[in-house]
Amino acid sequence: MNPNASSTAFYAPGAYDNPVGASGRGRTIAAFHLAQGDVDALSKTIEMRRDVLNKLMSPSAVGHWLTTDRLEIARTVGKIQLLRLTSKGLIECNNSLNGSGSISTTLVLVSRWRTQMRNGYSGFTLVHFSALSG
């Protein structure tokens, strides 16, 4: 998602079943992919809207990634903070996918979460995000 694009929408899942399990980590990594513009490979240079991450993950999960130096605040546009993955965050995502991270997941789970957040799924809520102003 280009943070400066007009408006966009995603389907937000409910609460994490288990944020520290394989599915939870898959959801987190999927949220980063979508918030960076549905990219194939995550980057530490692409900004992500905090409001989008709060809906796709949760405010507490985003806060955890910030306080553990895996995300950083890049800038603020209007009232919206734009975040970036740090080197530590990018390494954590990559390690999770190759089985050497603190929490492992699979590409299959990440892909499933991306598809469900993009296209909808039972229990997900469509959330529209307006264009950034400022």
C-alpha cells in the first residue's frame, strides 16, 4: 500500500488466537507485506501506516514491535504515524520464515493471511483507510 495513495481497504481479522504461535507470526508478517503495498519481499525502507497495522495486527502487537526495536517511527503525516521495519525487525521476519526466529511460521500461513486480509474471510471486517493528508 502506498501510504500516499488515495484510499485503500483491508479485511481486518479479530483478536489473535495466539500472537506468539506460528499462525500469529504469519499474521504479523502478512500485515507487514500488505502495509508495504502487498510486496513480495519486505523492506526496511518502505513506510507503513500505523493505523493499518493496528487493524491488521493489534495496537498492542504494534507497540511490542516498537518497544523491542523491530519497528521505528519514520514520520507523521497529519495524525497518522508512518512506521518502518528496522534491521532487527526484518531479520526477525526472515528468521521466523526459515525456522531460526524466536517464533517460527511458514510461507503457507503468511500467504493465507495475506489472501484473507486482502479478500475477506469469515469473521473479518472490511476497514477503509482514507488518503493521508498533510
